[in-house]
Amino acid sequence: MATPNEKGSAPSGYVTPVVVHQGVAYVSGQLPRKDGRIAYHGKVGADVDLESARAAARLCAQTCLNTLDSELSGEGGRVLRILKITGFVASAPDFTAQAKVIDAASEVLIETLGDSGRHARSAIGVTQLPHGACVEIEVIAALGAPS
């Protein structure tokens, strides 16, 4: 289990990082962690600027891919396509550019996987995220047999 940072941000022991069912992988929401610590805290549009929020979204998306890769190594499957991502942005009351923040996560997936990274998406503004993180990303991916 991950060690908590100064804000106690260890992942919950009740959460499975990836659930695979009938050829679909569901990746639990990933926060912008570096070295086990939340790297970006606060509300976008107040405490966090747009570019920092985009960096957080990129980090979350890369963590989703790394989590998929790590969890699938024993399963023998491979990602055929990213089906959908859901991005949550802790937002100041007047912040309305959630889509621009989550675009950065989409860019990581497409840059990494090409057309297989293109996906459906939701970008949602929320009041608060776990451990004070500014962004959280979850991924749903279609899997295939190893090549």
C-alpha cells in the first residue's frame, strides 16, 4: 500500500486500481501524485492556474496508463482502445474551463496510443476532490488478447 503524504493521501485500501470484466478495464480515479504525494492541491481558478491544472490532468492520465499497464501485465491483455474518460476538476465557483483542463489528459492518451487513445469524455466541475487534489481522472478501456 502507498504511504501517505503530509496530507494523508494514501489510496484507500477498499479500492481496486483496475477491475477487468468481459474485456473491459475500469481504472479507478487517479489523482495527480508524484512520488506518492499529491502534486497539485486546491481549486482551479482560485488556488491553481489553468496551466498547472493541465499539468495535473496530464499526470493523472499518465498514471491511469501506468496503472493499466501494471495491472494487465499478469492478465495477459492489452489495451485495444480507450473508450471513455471522466475528468473531475475541483473548481472555483466562477471557473468554467473544465474541458480545457481535461483536454490535457485526452492529449496524453492520444499521443501515447494514437487513434486507439481517442475516446468519449466527460469533464465535470466539483466542489472538492479527495486529499485536496485539483484533478482526478478515471478511464474505461477495451482490452484484447496479447499481440
